[in-house]
Amino acid sequence: MLQKINIQCMMNVVLVFIIGTTFFSCKNDIEQVNKLTVSNDRPSFQVIDLETSVSDSGQIKVKIFAPELIRYERVEVQYDEYPKGLNVEFYNSLMDITGTLRCNYARYLIKDEIWEAKSDVEVNNNAEEERINTELLYWDMKKEIIYSDKFVRITTAEEILFGEGFESNQDFSKWKILKPTGTINVNEK
């Protein structure tokens, strides 16, 4: 009977030792936990049916509409992604829409204030009834310019122009094709 108690006691001591070393050897290193639980490639937040305005001195300059906005802040270059595209309206001081921009995908680099619009991009100048179509363009909000180095098609009231690359002010009222191609009509006076 004494041997049974000693074996039982010995097993209890071994069991307590195993349990004790298991609990005391575990430690939560916060950096290790963060590496496992925090992912830099996951979005910070998402907005559905976005409508926002950009103003200067209380004057609305731009309105942006998008079905979805996804912000990435935990990455080296912080950006907003518009995977379902967006629509932009440009306004003058009388709150008339002077131009529009539409695309099927966009990305906005937050620090640089540069937009990248892709896939069936269209920019319209309402006053001059001019339209540009391309697959890629950039909009630099600091410099207030729109540009591309890709194929462009510009439609005016009189003609359709083609070329590689273009530059424009942000409301598309003053523009130029960098490398025009095709036939250009010239009026002789």
C-alpha cells in the first residue's frame, strides 16, 4: 500500500512539474504576436458609395464619386484604391461643371497627391465639347495637371486626333498631344 501511495505521489509530482514547466516556459512576445496577427497588406478601412468634395478657400473645385474605396495605410506607400472605378466632376467659381473624368479603376497616392486612372479612361471638357480617351492617365493634384505617356484619342467638334501621350491642365481646357499621329486638318486663311 505504501508503494502504491509513493507511485501515486511520484506521478502527481511529475504531472505538476510538466504542467508547471509548460506554463512558465510560455511567454507572449508582443512583436511575435503582432507578426502573426497584423498584416500590412490588409486594408485599413473600406467605404461603399463614396461621395466627397475637394475645396479651396470654401470653394468646391472637385467632386469624387466611387462605388468603393479601400485605404491601405500600413504599407510603405500609403494609397487609396478604387477597384470599381470612379467619376470626377470639376467645377468653376460659379459651381458649373467644367469637366469630368471617368475610369474603371483608380489609385490615389496619398502623400504625393497623384491619381492613377486605368481602364477605359475618359476626360471631358464641357465648354469646348472635347473628350480624351486612353487606358492610363495620371492626375497630379498639387500641380493641377493631367498627363499620360500612353496612346490617346482626343475628339473635338471638328476632328479626332490620335497620339502617344498628352498633357493638360486639370479641367482639360488647355491640352497638347506629345507625339501626334494620323492626319490633322489645317485651315488656311
